[in-house]
Amino acid sequence: MKTIQMTIDETLLQRVDQTVEDLQTTRSAFIRLALEQALRQYHVRRLEERDEIGYTAVPATASDIEEWETEQEWGDEWNGEK
């Protein structure tokens, strides 16, 4: 691990400290977790943007969709039936 120094708004720090206390963890652990989650969200957004560009450039045709319709299995459990 590497130690870093950062500047943070006092109000945000108070909110972090309250949350850390509630979670019974440390600032460092909480901030590491928050950064990991932010990086995952960023990665997912980039993948979604890439997919949107791809599907916009080459949209699915009706035959593409029809080909997979029979593969959908919704089941009846969603409405209480089994």
C-alpha cells in the first residue's frame, strides 16, 4: 500500500467520518472501497458507451431479434404461478 495525501471539503469529511463510525471501519478502508466502486462504475459506463456506439453504427435488424425470441424463457414465476 502507498500512503497519499489529499484535500477534502470539511463538510464531506464530516459525512465520511459519520459513515465510517456507523460502519465501524476506518477512513482509509472506506475511501478505498469508494474509489474501487467509482472505478467499476466508470468502467461500466465506458463499456455501455462503446456498446451504444456499436449498436448505433450497426443496428439490429428484425431478423436478428426474431432469431433470439425463442430463446427467451420468462417462466410463470414472476406473476406468482409455478
